[in-house]
Amino acid sequence: MFSSWVCDPALGRPVDWRCEDIAGFVSTAFPKLAGVVPASRLEVRPAPEMAPSGVPELDALAGGLLRGHLTEVCGAASSGRTSMLLAALAAATQRQEACALVDVSDAFDPASAAAAGVDFGRLLWVRCGKTFSPQRHRDTEKNKKSEMREGHDFSRAEKRAKFQRALAPEGAKTEQALRAVDLLLQSGGFGLVAMDLGDVSVKLARRVPLTSWFRFQRAVENTPTILFAVTPVPCAQNCAALLLRVQSSVVSRQSSGKLSAIGSHLSEKLAHTQILEGFRVEGEILRSRFSGGRIARSFTSRVERKPVQSVTAAFTTKAVRTG
Amino acid sequence: MPFACIFVPDFPVQAVLRAEPGLRSQPVAVLEGKTPLQKVFAVNEKARRIGVEPGMPRLQLEECGDLALRPRSSLAEEDAHATLLECAQTFSPRVEDDACDTLLLDLAGLEALFGPPPKIAHDLRRRVSELGVEANVAVAANADTAVLAARGFSGVTVIPEGQEAERLGSLPVDVLFMRGHGFQPSHSPDGASEAQDAARLLEILERWGIHDLRSLAALPEVALSERLGQRGVFLQQLARGATFRDLVPVEEPPVFEKTIELEYPLVLLEPLAFVLSQLLQEICARLAAYALATQELTLQLELADGHFDDTGTDCVETGFHPAQPNETRQPFTRILHLPVPLLDPKVFLKLLQLDLNANPPGAPIRKIHLTAKPTRPGAAQSGLFLPPSPEPEKLELTLARIAGVVGSDHVGSPELLDTHRREGFNMQRFAPREPETAAKSTTSVVLLNGKSGLPSQAKRKICSCLESEKVADFSSPLAPRNDNPSGLSFCGTTEAAPSLKLPSFGNAQGAHNLVTALRIFRPPVRAVLTIRDGKPAHIMCSKRETMQGEILWTAGPWRSSGDWWEHEGWARDEWDIAVQEKSGIALYRLVRNLLGGEWLVEGSYD
């Protein structure tokens, strides 16, 4: 409890006044300040509930994923962000929580997810990108039927569908994803809602309205839902309670068993003697509103800005082929 | 407690006559059996007068010129029986379907509605007669007495209480052994043995000189029991009208359906929603009255003979179609399958609206038929410590709305197929399973989350309990392992200073379940490759500008093939390649289709 020594002119000696007394004194002495609430009386924001991310190193660094908040993981292609996403999905589904993945680019690989341990029985996969409208749908069905009548090859319809899908503008996919995330968050009950904007161009990712991110943040607030976004660059700005940037180095194994990082040497002559071993992913906290990890807390305790010192952790992933 | 019995004599014949009223003035015989061996199954009174009896072969009937022969019709019999049952149920809610030709009604409490029992009996007979069936109706204080009287006396019979034995006394003994007709020809061994038993008893009674029920009722009970056993005693009780039994009323399965025929065809879906809302509320109220819910809703829309103009809301009547004048349009049917039993008309209405928006009927709607398949409502109470799961009603609505945005085949749970073919998965309907045990989830919450919302005292207690029992699930990738080099513990019990040692590559810690994910390009991106020393050296891709340049590193090829025994065989070589991009090194999966020869970039490792 805040207390202060104030000299009482009536008594002529200092008395111990508590903050309530000071507030009363100030409001009496200065009527203009009567409506002002002292900072010491402001409600303390409760510490959020944390959930493991599936990456122990990340949990040690940031304390895990924040329930009721947005966690943003950004990084370039092949930086390990999707591996983190799968790890988070696997951890959440193994906690028997219902999860949803809104896949903007329809890039989710079920085989990788199964290898990562994702329980598909608890995963809702929303694949964006299909141009869909009732009338067009009806026309497509009509065309399909006419082709069947005429004995045309099915591949023609398939090619047309692929063409239509390719024609779907990237902006429409993102729009679909934002609507789907909105619906999922409003529905509630999901332990983790992930939005994968990984393959969206940087320009478009930055064009996602800030109001959308604010709406998402408000929707998950005070709920046990983790909102997880994978983006190429930081997009959500202040709406993200935890912003992580990841980058990786690819490591291969040679036939001799020696591990080496790609980029440090030129390619070997014999390609079949090498195998992709995995990624060495380095994660850095760019912003953390709440920090559960002890190391990170020392730097970013309740500070909504970038830590003064780089806080990083590294982990490794393993390619499916290596078993 | 009075009972009324409706008995239709010669029921198979009456069922046929009901369909063909013109034969009422003629002698009619109903035949049963295959064509060369057909026998008379039932005859009417006129046919009986000219000497036609059941069991006679068809050959003997050829001499009877006026006799109308008809095959037995189970459809006509079922229809007649259903009509009789419906008629009986308009009088009494408690009707026993004793046999195809016999119905038993409980008349208790009906005096205030329909008058005294004799009046009810007359009204019953009149109503049945109006339906084209001539029936005997008997009223008695005893159910079995009413049945015997209806089978034995023609017309309307009313037996006052206490006079059963006296009134039944004039009936022949045969009436005790009359069996109701079944809908199908019965050749079951049980029926045959029962008939044999009845014939044996009848023969015995005949030898004793017992011809009517009065004689049977007068026999000494003990002596009858010694000679005929309990069966004989029961027959005597029947003859005396002294049996007592409960009625077994027919309980029609409740049907939850509503139909509405519109005065003018509906063109827009919005006004349809108002009509559907009313129907759904009525059905749900009815379901709620039976304490039921539904898991399947069937909406049938009868469409007008017209079609929608695709561009707008106008309806164009096509009128008479000369090529197919008698063609009737199939009703437009949509079936909503729900994963859990629900009983919320608002949810149903929204689901139907979303479904009709995605699949419009395509023509004006004239008639709406809505059916709900009843099921028992799910009684599930979630535990306090179970992980969150979406509410079924909200989830269904959300899935339907998302399906309206991205397409119904683009929402669901993936299911891996047993194949190495690319895209070897199916999309299933998303229906999350219920969390299995509360204990397990509680363990994970406490182990992994120091801020789980539990009281700190409770947390300490559970943690200490877990520590003492060493029940931490180390097989789970979520739980910290003992060999954690950083020394961090989510329980907060380890007080060692956390030294954040970055794990060296190859260390199993932390990486045992972290999989390098593959991001799939759908569809795969076509690329132009330059081959040097038998391996890809340079890549060019017109669709993705970033994906071009010298290949820094190559691994492969990994050859696979399959389905060569089917029409759609496939064979491919897979390469892992690293390409330098602006943001760093990107790793791709490159595929060469061995059948077509083209190079495709299938995805990127991320």
C-alpha cells in the first residue's frame, strides 16, 4: 500500500497518510482534480493464463502462448514459423482442446501435421481461396453435368476449377480468412485459433486493417482462446501481446553422418548422399506485453515496447524424411 | 370399465370389396396361393350360400358362374386395417390392435363425450360402415367377452355387466378358437401347431357333447382341469366371461412433420424464412412436449413449373411442355445432418437459411414439407476442469457460415488416406470429440501452467501430489523432461537459476516432436530446371519471381510411384533444393513427374 509522510500544519509534525487520505486531501484542496483517479488506484491488469506452445525453448523464453491474446509469429519463407504453428496445434490438440486453422493460402500439409502429432479429430481446417458464390456454383455444377453427358474427360473440369482457383485474387483469400477468423472467435470455445498468412505478400499482409486485428483482440479478450497468427512481417502492431520473429538455418546430413549448415558451403557433387535433417530455428521476442519466462521477464516486464536487449532462443526441427 | 370390440367378418373379402364396391352384390371368393394350387381363403355371405367354403381348390369353383374370384391383396387389407384403426382412435385414445380384423377399444370415461356405451357402439358401426366396411360391434364390461360377442353376434351387441355368461351361452364353442387374420399368408410352425391344438380341443369337446359356451361354462372346473389342463380352465373362464386382462393400446410413433401449401409461389428466400420459422417452432414445440430433440431435418420444397432467371428475382412460367406433358418436377430436398441432437428453432432456421443460400432451389416454391427425425436429447455436462470446446449449436452455425464463405468442401477436418499419392487426404465433417477425462486435463493444466486460475493453495497441493507420485507425463511433448538443460520447470518447484542454454543441433531435447513443416503449393508451381551433373542446378519460375536462381544445395532424388495397377498411376522423383532469396535461404520440394516429364515445385519447407 502506498503511503507518504505529509507535514500536518495543525499538528506541526509529520503524519502517516495513506493514499486514500491523500486523494481526499487533494480533492478538497484542488476541486478541479476531484475526478482524477490516482494511478495507484487503477485496476491492475490480471496476468494472463499461459499455455505451452509445444516448443520448450519458446516456453522458457516467453512463458508460452497467451490465452485471450494474440500471438504473432513473423518470418520469411523457410524460417520455421509453420513448424512452430504445427507444434502449437499439436500441443493444443493433445490438451484435448478444439483448434481451428484458417489457411489463407491453402498451404497446410496434413502429412507434416500428422508427423508433428496434431490430432485431426480436434482440428478444424478452413481452406481459403475458393471462389464461391451460389450462382457460379450452380453454373459449375451445370457445366460438370453437361460434360458428363457429353462424355468429356473429367480433367477438363478439374483444370477449369484449378484455373478459377488460381484466378482468385490474393486479397479475396485474405478477406475470406478474416471473415472466417471473425466467425470462429465469435463462436467461442476454441482453445487455439490460428491464422496462417505466411504465403501472403508483404504488401497485402500490411494492408490487413488494424481494425480487424483490434476486433480479433477484443473478441479473444477474457476468453481461454489463443489467437495465433503467422505472418511474413509484423502486421498486428500493438494488438499482438507477443510478437516473435523467427529465422532459421537449414542443416543437412551427409552420408558420412556429418551435419552441416547450408549456405556455409557450396553444394556437394553427389546429391543423393545428402538428406535434409531439419531447421535450426532462432526466435526473437520483438514485443511482449506479458512475459512469463524468467529470462524474458527481466527485460520486458509489463513493457509494451521492444526489449532493450535482444531476447532470443533457438530450437531445432526434424524433417519427416529423417524419421 | 366398458370395452368395445370391432370385428370385421370375412375381412380379406371386405378389404377387396372396399376397393371394388361394384362386387358387393355378387358372391366373392378370395384366393390364396400360387396359380395352379390356389385355394379359397375367404368368402362373403353370398358365396357361402352357394356352397363355397374356405379351403376349396380353384378347380372346384369353375362351375360357379357368378362367383367373382380375386387374389388376396395384402395392400388392400393393410389399407382397410389402417382406416379402421384411425376410425377407432377417433373414439378412444386407448385402442388395442388385437388382430387384422379385430380392434378393442377402452370406453372408460367416454360417456361424457359420446354418450352411453350402446350409443357409442351404434356410432362406431355407422362410422365403420361409412368407410366401406361392415363390422360387428360388441360392448361388454370385459375385454375378452367383448371380443367373443363381436365374433359371435352380428350387428351391435351390448352385454350388461353380470350377464356375460348368460349372453355368451348361446354362442358355439368354435368362437373360442377363432383367430384373427394376418396380413400375410401365415405358414409358420407356431400357427400350424396352434391350429392343431385348437382342432384337438374342439374334437374333444365335440365328443363330450359340448356344443355351446353355456355347456362349457357349466362343466365342473376341477374335472375340466384334470382332463384339459389349464388351457381348458382358461376356455371355461372365457365362456363364463370371467377373465380379466389389461388392454395393450397401440402407440403410434409420433411423427414430427409439417406441411404448408402456399397460396402463391415464393420467389425469394427471405419470405420463405418466415414460413420456415413458423414450421420449425411448431415442430420444436411438439418435440419438446415429447422430451425429444432432432438430429436430422429434411426440407422438401415442391417447386412450381417455372424457372428462375439467373440474373434476378423474376420467375418465368414455362407452362405446358409439349415434349414431356406428364413430367412432374421432383421435389427439391435438403437434409441437414446435425452432429448432436438439438432443439432450437432459431439455430435450425439459420442453418436452413445458410444451406438454401448456398444451394438455392432454382424455382418458385409452392409447397413446403418439413420433417424432423426425433432422437433423445444429449445429456452431457462438462466438467469444471475440462478444456474448452465449442457449443454444438454455435459450432454448427459457425461451420455453416464459414461454408458459405469458402465453400462446404473447404471446411472440415483432414483425414489421411493410406497412400503415398500427393494430396492423400480427405475432408471430413468437423465434430470435435468430447474431452476424455477430467483428471488428465487437470494434470496438464497444472503441470504446464502456473497461472491456471486455480487457487494458489490448490495449485500447490496438486503440484506436491504430482511430485510425490511422480505422475508427470514425460511421454507428452508438452511436459518438461528431466533432462531439460535449462532447468526450467513449469511447476515452479525447481529453483535452479535458469540458464538459457541453446540446445546444440542434434540434441533430442525439445526437438523430438518438432517437425519441419512443409507448405504445399496448391496447385504445384511449374518450373524450368537446368540440370548439371545429373542434378538440378538452376531454377526459373515465371509465377513466383522469388523462386529463381542458382540452387545452393540439393538432396535427392527420392523416387516413388504407385497406383500403376489402376488408371491413374503416378511416378515421381522428389528433390529437396535450397535457393538463395532476398530474405535468406529458402528450401523447396521439387518434383519431377516421371510420366509427364515436367518439373513442379510442390511446396516449401518452413
